[in-house]
Amino acid sequence: MLRAFVEWASRGVVLKRRLPAEFGGGTLLVSPDASLRYWRRNLWKVDPMLLNAVRLLVQPGNVVWDIGANVGLFSFAARGLAGQAGKVFTVEPDPWLADLLRRSARLQEKSDASIDVLSVAIGERLGIAALNIAKRGRATNFIAGCEPSSQTGGIREAVLVPTVTLDWLLESWPAPSVVKIDVEGAEAAVFRGAVKLLADIRPRILCEVSVANRVAVTAILKSAGYTLYDAEGAGPASKPLEQCAWNTIAFPTEKDNVQPENKEMATEA
């Protein structure tokens, strides 16, 4: 009952948080309506895996695509590391979260990478889909037809959103060095719409992979010549995975040595 009350009281709440200095130290607007973890002030404690992945994957001058950005923790941390020569493109289908991302973008200094926000869903083909807004936290919003997270808690409303593919985005956006994907059960469809991206562009990838999509996503990435690692423990001593983990880092096999060998994994700043 207490959690349900806190979730209800968190709806629409917007808080200011400061990114760790390593990622530029800028202001990020967050909401416990996305996840109750955002009541915490220390963003390292909110999602240490995500920030560690930014450290591991993003280098100065990189172009970063954040697919399923939520409040933009990955996007804005990546912006700090990519620097002024880099670019960040952020995709979030939830109109409310997309507006929050744009508000955060307006707060940033000009010294780091530019950041653009697009409010669409990513899938296998161009079209229109129903986005189900989760009752509990918007971080678990999902496209109708996908298997929802156990943390969704039901649906508060459904909104129609346009769907595009990653390959379609290549026609308008600079090719990415890094792609982060968190699409709540739609990841196999996302990769099926990324044939050119995987074959020709070959970015470094961070992807949340649900159990229902694990076999399909593993097959797609391995056939495209990617080596898989568990993002929860990724580092210089990591061993490749036979199958995707819940949080998977994928390196193109020919670029597998790009892992930053001297970066310690952090838990707190």
C-alpha cells in the first residue's frame, strides 16, 4: 500500500539532479514517475550499470544514439564524455518523457556534445503503434504486442506513436559509434530493422534483452559478427557470453579490442 501511494504521489513530479563530474556535471531533470530510484540524489546509486557502460563505450568525438532514453541518464552522461566534437541523438516514444528530455537539453552548457530528441518508437518497420504507459513507472512503458515487464503494474493509458527503424534513421542522422537500446521487450524487432546498421556501420551496442527475446537477439548479433558481454560485470577480464544477458554489451568482432582496458568499474562517485 505504501509503495502504491508513493508511486501515485510521484506522478508528474520533476526533480533536478547533478550528473557526476566525470560526465560533465550538468543538470539533469528526472522524475520518480519514471522510476522511484530517481528520488535518490546520487545518480551513481540510481543506475551504476548504465553509467559504467557510458564509461566503457563512449569516447571523445563519438556519435551516440540512445534508443528508449527514459529521462536521459545515458544520453546526458554520454554527452559529457563525447565532448564538443561529439553528437547525441535521443529517441523516446513517451511524449511526456520526450518533453522532459528537451527541457534537460535546454539546461546544458554549450561545451559538450549537441543533443537532439526525437519522440518516436523504434521497431521492425515504419508504421504506427500503441505505446502502453505503465501504471507503476514510465521506465516500463511498452509497445502493444510486446511482453510487459513484471514491474509495469498495469496500464494507465495507451497513446499512438509513429514507429521507424534504425536503418531509416541512418538516412537523416550521422552514423553512430555507440547505440544504447532499452525498449521493454521490442529489442528483437529493433534489430530486425537494423540490417544496414549492423552490417555496415557496426557500432558498439548496449542493449537490455528480455528473456523472451534472448534467443532471437543472440542469433541476430552473432550472425552479424558481434561478441557479447555481460554489462553488469564488463571490464578487461570479461569473458564473452554464449547468449545475451539481461544487460548486454556487444562489440563488433573486428573492433573487440576497443574495450578500455584501464578503466576501473565504479559503483559510486
